[in-house]
Amino acid sequence: MNLSSFLFRVIILALPGITASLLYRKLRGKPNQKDWEDFIDIWFFSLVSYCLYGFGVSAINWIFGSSLTLGVLQSLFDEKSPLSGKEVAAVSILSIIVAFVASYINSHKFINRIGQRLSVTARYDDADVWECFNDEFKSKWVYVRDHKLNLLYYGWINLYSDSEKPRELLLIDAQVYNNLSGEYLYSCEMLYIARERSELSIEIPKVESKSSGSNGKTLNSRKDDTNATRSTEQRSPSHNQ
């Protein structure tokens, strides 16, 4: 088998891994990784997909007494063995399920949680604090302090950018205040913010009882009114990353 024929077969047989890798990257975001790590992802997803397909074929043969075969490895090294388009298509479909499962495991930090339970790591995730914070508190009302314009935004984080510059946030039902005095300025249905890393800070408000006092039409009183309105209306805005 010449080199060009071998490479062509490798590319065709790697289609399940390529499909799963692209979908997995789409679901979890685009991490900053090297080219060789991309190749490892493709190889890993291809291996897992073909192994699962092989187990499925073996299970069907055992249950129904059929004689299905998996000729992937043979077609890879033997140019006389034809490539099975049906097998590659079936494994590619299976790889889509593998990508969704991998994304679910990654988004719920299963590997790190298991490591923490076994006391072998204290790391929560490979992502930076920006992503970890927004993943954890994306369903919370937050204060966003804009140190560049000396403003304070109070709203629900609907969208946020990946770990890159600038930091981008999309708040819904946002209220804008003076950051120093707490004076209410205006409100808007949606608010887009783009700042450098050091120009934003995010805080989770602590709910306080009205008996603790308020300062007229400032941030504290409006926060109580806003929380009461949200709980009455029972809004459930979408949370997309």
C-alpha cells in the first residue's frame, strides 16, 4: 500500500473522530489548545466510537446468532479490503452520541469531582475563574461593577464570553446605578458590556430583610423591590453560554 492510499484511508476512517471532536468543541467552547491536542481528541473519539461499535456488533452476534463483522482494521492496512461506507457512517452517527456524553461529563466536572472525592486533586476545573464563576452562578442575579465608567449594573447574566479579551456580558432586565453613591440611573431590557479583564468585577448580592433599613430610592430599596417582582412573576430566562 502506497503512502497516499494509506493516508486517504486514515482520513476516511477518522471521520467519526473528526465529527465528534468538532461537535464536542462546539458544545464546550473553543479552548486554547495546541494542534497535537486536537489530533489526540480526534484519535480518542475515533477509538471510543469504533470500540463501542465493535461491542455493539459483538452483542448483536451473541444475542441473535448473526455473523456481522467489523472490517475497519483490515481495511486500514489492506488496500485490497474495501472501505465500508456503511460502517463509517454508522460509527459517525455513534460518535455524535459520544460527543454529547463527553460534553455532559465535562460540563458537570465529573472527573474533577471524582478526584476530589478520592483526595487526589483540589482542582475544580481546567477553566479559569471567569468561566467557573459564570458556570456556577449563571442562574443568579448579580452586581456587575464597571470600574471604567464608575457604574453598577444589577441584572441576570444571560450570555458571557469565553476566557479571552475582552470580557463580554449580556444582562437582561438590567438596572444601572452610580457605583459610588448607589443612585438609580435607568433600566433596560438588555445590556451588553465589553471591558478588559481589570475593568469589571461581579458580585452575588446577599438578600437582606427590609427591617435592616434602606436608603430611599437607592440601590438597596430597589433591590428589594426588584427581587419581590421577580419572585411574583416567576420568570425563568434562558441561560446560554
